[in-house]
Amino acid sequence: MNDNAAHPLKLFNSLSRQMEELVPVHPGEARVYTCGPTVYNYPHIGNMRAYVFADLLGRTLSWKGYRLTHVINITDVGHLTDDADDGEDKLEKMAAEKAQSIWDIAKHYTEAYWQDIKALNIRQPAHWSIATDYVPAMIEYAKGIAKKHCYELESGLYFDVSTVGNYGTLARASTDDGEGRIDTVEGKRNAADFAIWRKTPLGEKRQMEWDSPWGKGAPGWHLECSVMSEALLGLPFDIHTGGIDHREIHHPNEIAQNQAHSCSDHSGAKIWMHNNFLIDRAGKISKSSREFLRLQLLIGKGIHPLAYRLMCLQAHYRSELEFAWENLIAAQTRLKRMVMGAERLAEKADGKTEIVGHPALLQLREKFDAALCEDLNSSKCLPLLEELLALKKVPAEQRLMLLSDMDTVLGLELMSLRRSELRVRPIDAKIDEADIETKLDQRQKAKSEKDFATADSIRNELTAKGVELMDGDPLRWEWRIEI
Ligand code: AMP
Ligand code: ZN
């Protein structure tokens, strides 16, 4: 039996708004689908919170001993500028603005997204499913449900949400609430009806268009996730994830399609999970926020990407998380403490492999498992890891092994990160580290000789260069460059 099977894994199901124990569709396996990015622009760090959460879920499923199949899609067609059906395709719009081909735009931003995925130590899913690869399958799927569930308008093929049972349960909305909830396209039967095929208007040519029984055009955004999740995971599968905004429109629409295609009332996934937003004082972080908060911007200011990962793990995924530079720097300090603890342990360990059998460690592992099984309570796991680092009188090898196990879930790279990588040092800072260290030595010498005037003048000189001195810092951090 798996060591970590002590507690049943309970997850909050947005569909029932309750905690539910995971009972996999296929024993021993976990099949998970995560709504991926729309690759018309760089992802912001709020978007990346959604993938840190999905990664924590995947790692927890592995910790619990499930064979994981994880799918994340890449939306390179179909997502409109607003969630109603009369906006423009986000990729078409960006391609026109930049005078580039959609394919180049999609490639560029997909690669940027994958770069962030790697930097955040998010594990590779079994499949990155690319929407445009599935357009023929989407047409077949739409053909299968068109007769019973759809109707045609001049602008496309629309799904009639009144043809399936309990539309909108996930959003706690009904067909009647649709008014005002989604702008209506002229001729829609219900306000919440949505396009599953968007026809290219007569006389126009889109960069991305396919022939279909409803004329040349492109699929609606919601269609891709139903088609790809069913194709790669089978229906029903275990868990579907996304940001909380998807709970309102995108996922209810996926559910309606799943119900239509499977001719059942089943939503298609047993558990629907949603991460809450990363916000700042002005509200939800978005691509149009005052400062476009990309992970690369953080890295440029000298923040380690795993400090952002830790900041996410410090909050429960269902809580809003406020972004502030101070919080991020505090997370980096916490990460550095952990890394130093791991370095000390590794120095003490004699390299022999041991079984983690010490009662104090077994108890910690059990508590760690319990916290994870309580709807992925990572914020409770972190102090347990810190407790482990502080435990004296337990063989270092055993502690190191448990630390490494815990880190397979948290993904903070504690076994390989070095504290020197965690100094806040903006990439463009024109300062030579060796020079700072020399100045610090000179200042130390001046202080020990009670030459406070020289010590102060060195401090002032460094402050003028943006170097903040941190006297008496127990982490031996000693200085950092202001950001
Ligand atoms: P998009 O690329 O816009 O389709 O979004 C990708 C993912 O990021 C989706 O799961 C969104 O729900 C999620 N998301 C968008 N904004 C935020 C935010 N500020 N905080 C957390 N998740 C977000
Ligand atoms: Zn989706």
C-alpha cells in the first residue's frame, strides 16, 4: 500500500459546492483536464496561478499513488474578446494589430507560456492539446449534436441550452438568468445560448477558417474543451480545473455539450475545481492591469520564479490572493530559509539511504498528508516542512528523505536550489556583486574599529546605488538591491 494513503483525498467540488472524496472512475488512475491559456498574448502571473494550482493537484494525486493523466489545452482559435458571442477572435485581433500570421502569434505566446511553466517547476502534462489540431474532430462532434441541440443563425450554429437538463447548475444560474448575463446575438432563443460554430461573414476572409456543413468558419471556444477532454480522457473523467471565471460561462457550456454528446445528464467530470483570482489593490489582475505583471517581469526585478510559486502555495487555492511586491519578497525570504535548512541537512547527512521510520517523522508525514487531503491545503503543509527542518535529534538522512518527498508535492526544488540564487538582484542592476562584498568588508572593518563615520559613508554610498543593507540579518542576506 502507498505510504501516503492514510487519508482519503477530499476536494471541493464546485458542482455540489461541497467537499467530496475522490473516487476515481478507473481505480488507481486519475484523469484531469485543465483549461489552458489563450495564446494571443503573454500570460500574466494571475493566469499562472491557475497552473500552479493544477500542478499542485497533479502532484498530490501522484503523492496519493494515482497514475495521473493530465491534459492542458492550448487555445489558439475560437476565444472571443468577450465571453458573449459577438466579439472578435482574440488571436485574429492580435494578428491584425501586429500584422503577423495567427500561427506565428500562437507559436510565440505558446512558447512564452511554456517558458513560464518551466520556470515555475510545473510538471509537463501527459498531453498539451492544441485546439487547431482538433478542428475536424470538433466538426464531427458538432454534427453529432446539431440536430437535437442546435439551431442555425446567419452568424453561426448555436447551442440551445434549454435542450439539456439543469443548464447552469455549476454557475448557479438558469436559462432565465441569461438575460444580462450574456449579451444576446439577434435571433438567439435563450440569452445563454452560445455559438459552437462561427461562420465567416459573407465577403470576409479569416486567417483561420475551415469548411463545415454550416459554411466556412471557426469553432466556438467552448467546443474545444468538450471535444479534447472526451477524446483524450474519455467521459466521464475525474477532475476538470480552471479559474473561477470559468465557473460562470465556459464550464456550464462545456457541461451542456458533454450532456448532449453523451446523451446523459452527467456533467462529464466527477469533480469541477476552480482556483480563485490573484488580485491587487485595483482588483483582478488582468492583461490590461496598470503594470502587465508577467513572470518575466518579476524575474527581471531579481525575484526567483519559485518565490512566486511559494507565494501561491501560501494561500489556499480557493481564496483570493493579493499580489504585493512586499509579499513576494517575504516569500523569497521564506524560500531562502528553507533552502538553507535543506543545505544544512545535506551537509549533515552521510549519504546512506534510510527508511523514514522515526516516530516524529511519521507523525509529520501523516499531518502533511492530512493537510493535502483537506482540499489541497498547501498553506498548512508549509509550516510542517519548516517543522521538519527544525527537528533536532532525528537522523539527518531520514529528515532529508522526508523533505525530498514533501517537495515532490510542493515543487520548490529545495534539494537543488542554492541560496545564492535567491538574492534579490534585478537583472539590469549595474552593480558588481564582488564590489559590494568588498565594500561590506570595509564597512565591517570600520565598524569594528568604531570608525562609524566611514561605516556610514559606505552605507550611504551603497544606498545611493540602490543597495539596501540589512544589518544583523540572521539569514546572512546582508544586502539586497531595491526593486
Ligand atoms: P485565459 O488565457 O484568459 O484563458 O486564462 C487562463 C487561465 O487563467 C484561466 O483558467 C483563467 O480562469 C485564469 N485566470 C485569469 N485571470 C486570473 C487571475 N487574476 N487569477 C487567477 N487565475 C486567473
Ligand atoms: Zn476550457
